Amino acid sequence: MPEALDVTCPCCGALLKVDPETGSVVWLDKKKAPAQDFDDLVNRVHSQKSLLDEKFARSVQQTRHQKEILEKKFEEARKRAAADPTRRPPNPFDNE
């Protein structure tokens, strides 16, 4: 069995070990990113925090809206059950 070929990626500089028989990548050693300025990292964390806060607020709003919809559906089902108490609730597996 021939030994794996070492290939350097021209885009990212990663070292790839390629099996010559199958042509598939057997191993990948990614090139480490250079150290960044501390102020840049702090700014990135703050921007990510604001993005996460926005996503959380949207999620809370969606959950509140979903709760209202479920309450309306429940009230409608309760009204229908009170109108005809002898009727069975619909079975989701019936083909009607």
C-alpha cells in the first residue's frame, strides 16, 4: 500500500494527507490563525452579544405569540366540547 501524499491547500494553507488509491483526504491539519489584537476580540464579543440578545428577544416574542395561539385553539375546542358533550373528540388516525 503506497503512503499517503502530503498536499498543502493553496487557499487556507492546511496540510492534507491524501490516499493515492482512493483520492480521499485521510487527515487534515488546519493552519492556526494568527493572534489577533485584544481590542478586536473584545469588539467582536460585544457585537456577538448584541446579535444574541436580538435573537433571544425574537424567540421570546415568538413564544408569547405561540402561547396566545394555543390558548385560542384550546378555548375553541372547549366551546365545541361544551356544545356537544356526548360527541367523541376526533381521532387523528381516522380518515375523514
